[in-house]
Amino acid sequence: MSTPSAIRHDWTLGEVEALGRLPLNDLLFRAQTLHRQYFDPNEVQISTLVSVKTGGCPEDCAYCPQSLRYDTGVGRDEQMNREEVLERARAARDSGATRFCMGAAWRSPKPRQVQEFAAIIGEVRQLGLETCATLGMLTEAQAHQLKAAGLDYYNHNLDTSERFYPQIITTRCYQDRLDTLANVRAAGLKVCCGGIVGMGEEVTDRLALLHTLATLPAHPESVPINQLVPVEGTPLADAAAVDPLDFVRIIAIARILMPASHVRLSAGRTDMSDEMQALCFFAGANSIFYGERLLTTPNPAADRDRALLQRLGMRPAEATAGH
């Protein structure tokens, strides 16, 4: 790999919008060139996401089938017990995942819930896996508690631009999300933060989201880019599909703005062709979720992903040393 270019945190929105106007070939060349400076271009980091507490969320996120406000057929499940979580973690590790992500449909966790999660985190880590959690809004004290338990990453997506955000969620504001990210950073946790494409936003909203992420004091170590999975019963059930090349552009721009971050192809891959995913990898995506479900929406089976990576001459990245 060549000497890495300097990582910037001072991007202007105008510069980001200029990237969005580049011819696709020029954009992809720039993204792939940067990608090779920071990563092996043929390695993909593998994570598995498990919903340990599904449904019953009081928030009104327009894309989410777990909201109490929508009739989507998603029940309100009890939280998985410790052994169920560990069983899922072992299966994830054995299938090739190096990071185990645990999600719970809460607005923000109660002290008892944080304590229960803290106990599980240590045991998952002992299996040789990196750990990630997404539990809603956190105070700085809660973030410190999870860090002390051995949590590696905390996921808290911004979802979209600050301008478009009120059209998607009204039960919390954009600053609430930024405050949680600041609390997570203050505790010394790594950050997983990205957004969703295809909720009816303008291209300028997608670029503004990436601009916000790229001008944080520290870039998120993982940047999940989700393609909306429309779910019957949610306000976005009839959202128009995203143009595949527009999605590839967002991956490439994320790679250019945050060259040392893992850019993850997240939700929506079941609707992506192998060719579209290959273009995303070329554009700089280097992380995916293994497993047949992402919380409540479908995901490609692990054997299909392994076959695709083999066809592309790519391979899963090995576990990080010390995990």
C-alpha cells in the first residue's frame, strides 16, 4: 500500500457536493485509490447483528417495523437470556464473523438493562469476538459502564441529514443523536454510525449526512450505509427504490471522506444484485453483515455471501488481534 493520504475533518459541504457531481468513473477511481492506501482491497470485515430485544419501541422512526406505533406484524418479544445470546455469538464466530453486534429496541436503556448487557458483553468477548451494541440513547455514565465491561463499538446512526430528519423521526431530535455519539466517544468506545438511503430524501440530504459524519472530531470507525427495506405497515412502505448507481456513489463518497473507516454494506442487500455489490466493494465498501436477518429484515445467507466473495477473489478479514 502507498503512503496514506492525510485524513481530513474540515470538509466543506461544497466540496462534498462537488464529489457528487464527478463522473462515476472518476469518482470510483479516486475512491479505490484511497481505499488501497488504508486497506487490503480484497478483504471484507464480517459482522453479525442479532436482535436481543425485538419490538415495542416507543419511537416513531418511519422506517422501523419495531415501533409500537405501526402495525407491521412484529411482536413485542422478551429480551433474550444470556445463554441464547452466547449461542448466537458462537454460531456467528463459527460462520466467520469477527464482530458480534447486539441490538435492543429501546429509546434509551434503563440502569438494570445496561447492567444486564454489561454482564453479557464480557462473555461474548471471551469467545474471541469484537463486541458492538445498539441500545438507543446513552448517557456518558452508561457509555463508561459498557466500556468497562469490554464493549468495543457502539452503534448509533444519524439516519439522514439534519434538514430531512424531522420528516422521518419526531420523538427525538438530531442533537439527541449527536449527544449520544459524543457520550460514546468520551467513554473511549469506538463508533459505528451511518445512515439510510431511500427514505424519500434528496441527493443533497445524503451528501449532507456524509458531510456531518466526515466533520465529526473523529470519524466513525464503522460507517454502515443502509438501503431502505420498505416494510408493510410503516409510513415508508411505498418508498421508491434507490437507483443502484446512486447508491454506489454514496459508498464511494463515504470512502473518500472517511478513508480509514470501514464502510459497511448493511440493510437492503437482499435487493442488490451481485454486480451491484461488486461495484460497492470497488467503490470502497469493506464490511458486511453475515446472517439471514438484520434485526427484523432479511439478509443474504452466509453461504451466498461466501460464494460471492469467492467469485470476486475476496476473503473475510481475520479477527483483530486481542479479540
